[in-house]
Amino acid sequence: MSPEFLYFIETVINGLMSGVMYSLVALGFVLIFKASGIFNFAQGVMALFAALTLVGLQTGQVPFAHLINAIFGTEIHHFGWELPAAVAIAGTLVVMVAFAWIFEKLVLKHLVNQEPIILFMATIGLAYFLEGFGDLMWGSDVKTLNVGIPSGGSFWWEDVTKTWAAEGSDYFGMYIDVLDVYAAVIAVILVIALTAFSQYTRTGRALRAVADDHQAAQSVGISLRSIWVIVWSIAGFVALVAGIMWGSKSGVQFSLSLIALKALPVLILGGFTSIPGAIIGGLIIGVGEKLAELYIGPLVGGAIENWFAYVVALVFLLFRPQGLFGEKIIERV
Amino acid sequence: MLYREAGDFKSTYAADQQTFPIRSERMLFWMAMAVAFIAMPLLLGAYPEGSTYWVKAILLPFLVWSMIALGLNILTGYCGQVSLGTGGFMAVGAFACYKLMTAFPDLNIVICIVLSGAVTAGVGVLFGLPSLRIKGFYLAVATLAAQFFLVWMFNKFAWFYNYSASGQITAPERTILGIAVTGPNSAPWATYLLALTLLFAFAWVARNLTRGRIGRSWMAMRDMDIAAEIMGVSPLQAKLSAFAVSSFYIGMGGAMFFSIYLGAAEVTEAFGIDKSFDALFMVIIGGLGSILGAFLGAGFIVLFPIFLTVVMRDGLGWPTATVEHFQIMIVGGLIIFLLIVEPHGLAQLWRLTKEKLRLWPFPY
């Protein structure tokens, strides 16, 4: 095979991998949107918050250390212990569930029946609140997250692909991050688990009922409010997974919350109401971005990765507003 | 007493639509304007050393952001189209202003600013086209495309910043009646007066636009687009004109932001997505669909961080980073709180206060 073709394959594979990462965030959006009709802008910040909490628990940071130091003039920062990753993850999960419960109690309950756009703006407010809260709690410095997932390029794959190239061409093999492969596997497991959960459990059936029709679900005795807590908890769990993946890849820092913005075009492409749509939309955006950077980028000066996804989404919106797999938008008067 | 009237004696539509229906309110308004236009510049001119901080940190940001919030309020508050592309449109205004100022050195700065508003209006209509097919947060995503694309464009193509090595644009000195209003030698009181005059004129235009035929068509579109269409409001005209007018204001705001307020700007830093959110917050906190709300919201978002910094950093001695986190958190919490308690924002609170004052001290 010629090196050009191998480069193409490498780009596609790496695009697919980063697409999986987008899908992880988009998944959380879809879950909440289906169950409560809320477009949760704060999903990315939830991922950031989960990752911050995880690192904080793992390294035994004292929450609100900066604030306590500022008020009482103390010098505390760490408890002096380190938790194993599994315990820290469980602890973070508890925090995310508690967050879902508090958010439902304090905010969602009062915003029932408001227009979607008001709810959307409320989640923008939530994003800001959570960002400030997370930074206040754990500090805003860049942290490294290590839960034991290996990372770095795969030498084995490099050696294998080197033999594919034509004799005599100076091709040095493909670079693939092992972490990305793990992320892809975890994403697949997550989707299977979520699908199984919504198909085969009582709660899952209730979730689907609420997604189909709020009023009908309520009339057969499903409590909307507890469903919301469950959905936001699951979204918190998905955010935690996304936070672990993105955090181990590029460190836990503010830019993590910006992946939420990248997930928006993914959703438009895949449709707001479809879980497979979120996955496939993510893959398309991931591959499209990388290929566009490779082939169109040089023509217009590069760095088009920032907006390419949005423009694709924009064009898509004009022709198929409901996305690839979404339910058709019907307006009733 | 202020805010008292003896009953509701409106017999014409014009009287009903009056901006300041009560005489004492009109007097209050003109007194405030007299202070803003005459007393403030004199005061700032008399104390040149202290005035720089006041103008640069409080007055100019307030005036410029009010202009931007007015623009966004026309689009989001009056026409119901959510936009997250404000930062990008501000950048269009700023760069148009820069290109005009450097290409035509003799052109008056006021004309430059208004023309850059017109350029932005054109760009706004272009990015408003998707609004004819989509709405709600779908549209918000479409405007995000504008935000990222425009910032990228101004960053990538050196023509926009005249091939300067740093990628920065710097406002050259321009004068009005021989007094420098842009550039490093500008007098604080002069920049203040210029920004105030522009804002006053265009706020007056905005108020009259929104209560006229075009404004009513926007509001009909916002309240229920299908019903409006059946009544004969053309969605094409209503939505695109809202995008055009809103972008015009935001573009002028961006031009003022760059030329009068900052003096120099780098596109990714000065016109990032956080500016879009700031503007949206101003509109929500101030009050959707209210001219007064744009001013209240801008004042709040500009003054609140300064207030927190003074109290927490200077008063309590907390580190700057902690104060900043607090500020983000409180603004976010406040957005949620206001959406729950008072979705119409500070302007509605003001309206309610006036109602209460009318009945005070004997409410039914």
C-alpha cells in the first residue's frame, strides 16, 4: 500500500477515536433530552466537575481549601492520604447522584412547564455555577488524572502497519493511542449497558415511558420527579466516564468543559433523541474533522477543526433539521 | 411624590405607548440625562487623574455593553431567536471599524462606527438565514457556527489586521472637533461623551423601532410564529430584519468596544465565546424584551465583578482566583434564580416596584 493511503487510514482511525470521545459527551445530552426535554448545556461542565472531584478524592485534597485558608488564615491543602481509584470513582458517583438530587429539588421542580428555551438558559446558568463551584472546591490548576488506564502510542500496531507499506518507502507505521482504544471499548460497553438498562429493567421502562409521553407516564403512576433524579444521575455517571477519559487524555482543566460545545454539532447530526445517533454522529464528526483538516485545511490556512463541525451541522440543519436518527419534528398548533 | 398618578386616563394609543407615562418620571429621566451629559463630563474633565479609572473600568464598559445588550435584546428578547454568536458579530464590527479607520483616515469616527454596524448587519442576515428553518436551541447551535467561524477567519486572514506581526488591531488616533477620542492620547471625558451620545441616539431609535410596526412583528414572531404567519407577518422579513437590526447594534457595540474602550484587541481573546455568554446573561438578568432591561443587565454584569473584587479581595483579603470563582458561581446561580423567580428580569422588578409605589401606602 502507498504511504498516502496509509496516512488516510491513520487519519480515519484517529478521527473515529476522537469521535468516540465526542459521543461520550453527546450521550449524556441525549439521555436528559429524551427524559425531560431539557437541552442540558452543562453536560461538559458536569464532566469537568466529575473529573475534578475524582482527582480531588483520589489525591486527598481538602475541599474548599483556598476558601478556608483565606478566611481562617490556615495552610491546609491535603488530608495526606491517597484513595485507590475504585473507591474514588465510587465516591464521585455518590457526589454526582447527590448533585442530581439537589438540582431537581432546587431548580427543576420550579421550572416545570417552562418553555424549552428558558430551561436551556437555566442550564447555561448551571454550567457557570458548577464551573465556579468546582474551581472553588478543588482549585483551578491543571491536574493529572490517572485511574490506571494505560496510554501512549502502541508499538505493536506501529510495527504491524510498517509491514503494510510498499518496499523501500519510508513509512514508520501508524500512531494510535492505547487510551483511545480503551475509551472506544468503554463507550461500546456503556451504550450496551444503557440500552439493556432501558430495555430490561423496570426503571428503564419508566424512563422510556416518560420520554414518549410525560402525561401518559404520569397517569399510569410514574413519578416524574424521581425519574428526573435518576436521569440526571445517569447523565452524571456518563459525565464521569467522559471526564475520566478526557481527563486522562489531556489533564483535568477548564478546556474540558468546552467539549460540550463540540458535542452540539454531534447531536444535530445524530438527532437529539437517539442514542445510536449520538454515537454515529460523533464518529462522523470525528472523522470529518480530521479529514477536513488534512485535505481542506491546507487550502484555507489550517486550524479549521474549530468550526468545521459547526458548519457541517449548519448545512445539515438546513436539509434535515431532525438529524439522521431523530424523530421528525412536527409542529402542532 | 415620585411615581404617583391619579388614575389611568389614557384615551389614545399614542398615550398608551408612551415611554414615560408619568410626568415625574419624565423629569427624572431628563435630570438623569442632564447629569450624564453635562455634569459627568465636567466632573471627569476637572479631575483628569482620577477619571481614567472611572471611565475605563466602569463607565465605558457599561455604555459599550449596553449597546451590545440592546442589540441582543432585540434579537432574543423581542424576536425570540437565541443567539450565541454575539462575540463573533462584535468581532465583525471591530474589524470593520479598524479597516475603515485605516483605509480612510479622513473619515469621521462616528461614521466609521455606524458603517461597521451596517457591515455587521449584512453578516448577521447571512447567519440569520438558517433561522427561517430552525428555531430554539437548534438556532443557538447555528449561531455558534458563526461565532467560531468568524473568530477563526479574523485570526487566519492577515488582511483583516493589516498584516501586523502580532495579529492585534490597534485603533489609530481620531479626533472630533479637534479632540482626540480614540488612541492613547484620548481624554477620558471625551471618550465617555462620545460613547454616551451614540448610545443615547441608538437607544432612542431602538425604543421607537420596538414599539412600531416592525417591533410588533418581531414580538408576534416571538410569541407564536405560526399564528403570526397566519395573521400576515412575513417570517422572512420579521426574522431577517431582527437579525439585521440586532447585528447592527452589536456591530456598533463591537466597534466601540475596540476603538473607544479597549484601543487594541486580539480577536480570540477579546471576542471569544465568553463574550457571547456575557451578553446573553445581561439580557436575561436585565429582562428579555425590555430596553431598560438591556441597561440594567449591562450595568449589573459590569459592576458586579467590580463590587465583588472590592468586597472580597480588597475588603476580606481573599486571593484573586478565589474571588473569580465565586463571581462565576454567583452569576450562574443568579441566572437560575432569576429564571425561576422572575423570568422577566430586573426590568420587571422595576415595573413591579412602580406598581407598588402607585398604591402605597394603601394597597387594596
